[in-house]
Amino acid sequence: MTDNQTVQAYTDAWTQSIESVAELLAPLPTDSWNRPTECPGWSVRDIVSHIIAVESELLGDPRPIHSLPRDLRHVTSEFARYVELPVDKRRCHTPVEITSELEYTVIRRSRALRNARQQPEDLVRWPAGPLSRDISYTELLRNRAFDVWVHEQDLRRALHVPGNLDSPGAAVARDYLVQGLPKVVAKLAGAPAGTTVVFDVSGPLEFLRTVRVNAVGHGSVDTSVGLAPDVQFHLDWETYLRLACGRVRPEIAAHAVRVDGDTELAARILAHFALTP
């Protein structure tokens, strides 16, 4: 695809996911808004508040003035505090207020994306508090498509409404997470030079990827089939997603992951598999 086609693909993936979130919320009874999700410390309400907060900040809206409690156990870093503040601010809002704010925010962001004059490689600010940095416009759109789809899946699991595991947002998430595999295998898990690790993923979005560690310890990933790999993982796409996004601990998901080969190395890889902060 051309750069402009990539921008449009990310925009379409974001649109499909955020509209799916709105559809999930429309029939939701009031007591379901406080249902916990796999995103540590966050309820259904909190996930939606987070989506609104990020999109609002990208629109240039000022961050809310709010004193964040110091006793939130899941807030363990300055970045987590930055993300938590607008979420906590909305914990007193009613479901009607939150759904209305989401609807209005989606309308505004959709209009802003349609009217955007940025070129794919133009640098824009990624608002992430202490982790803020300048990134390309294309990367920003990819990040938003990824984030909204992952949170859509958080909501679906919490509400027991599965779906969209093979949507455009799912494909964005797959590519984003696969891109981090060389770091997981070669750097974080410390796989030695010459190691080959295969990930055989089944389900609605099936794929196979091979990570190879070269002579100087650097990893790379490709779609070729590795012969006699040192480790081969067999798991379904939703389990892969939950592990890679830190939604489930490896020991809890062990029943859904089959490992062939070096079990000690496999355990180190799974221990470092989560890529999202």
C-alpha cells in the first residue's frame, strides 16, 4: 500500500472499532458499567472513559483538573498516573453522560480525521505524559487503531459479547504485536544466538511467524516456516492477544498454550511476553 492508503486503512480500522464500542454500550444496563475488565484496575466505565480521554486530548481539549487519589494500587508509575487522572475524573459520571460524551467525541474526531492536512510522515505529538514524544502521523493513527481495538476486546470479554477478532483493528493489532517478538525473544528472554522460535496462532486471525536470533544476538521475524525450531508455541489468537497485552498471566493461560521444544526458554519468553505498558 502507499503511505496514504496506509493512513486510510488505520483510520478505517479505528472507525470500525470505536463505532463497535458505541454499539456495545447502547443496550448496556446500568449495573454492567461497573463490571471489572482484564485491564488492571479498570471497569467497563473506566475503559470507555480512557478512550474518550485520549481522543479528546488529540482534539486539543485541555486535560481535566483533578486530584488523583494516592491509594490506587494499579497506578504504579508516572505514566499510569497520567492515564488514570481523566479516568478517575469520570468515575462520578452517569452512563448517559459517558455515552453522550463518547458519541460527541467520535463525531469530532471523525471530522478532524476527514479534514486532516497532515502528510503520513509529518511529525505530531503523541500525548503520553512522561512518555510523550514526536511520532509520524501514520504511527499515531496506528497506535489509536491498536489501542481502541484492544480496549474493544477488553469490553467484549467483560460483557461476554465476543466478536471482531478478525476485524481491521485485529489485523493492526496482530502486526503491532508481532513487531515486538524479536525484542521479546532475543532481548527480554535472552535467547542465545542461533535460536529459532515459531509462533503458530490459530483462530479467527490465524498466522505463523518465526523469530530468528542471529550471531550477534539480534532478533528478526518473518513468515517462513522454521525447520526443527528450538521452541514452537501453539495457541489461539485471543490467548496470544491477552498474553501480549498483559491481560492474563502465563500460568493462568497455560492450558491454552502448547509448547514444543525447550520448555525453559519457552517459560522465559512467556514471562516477558506482555508488550503494552
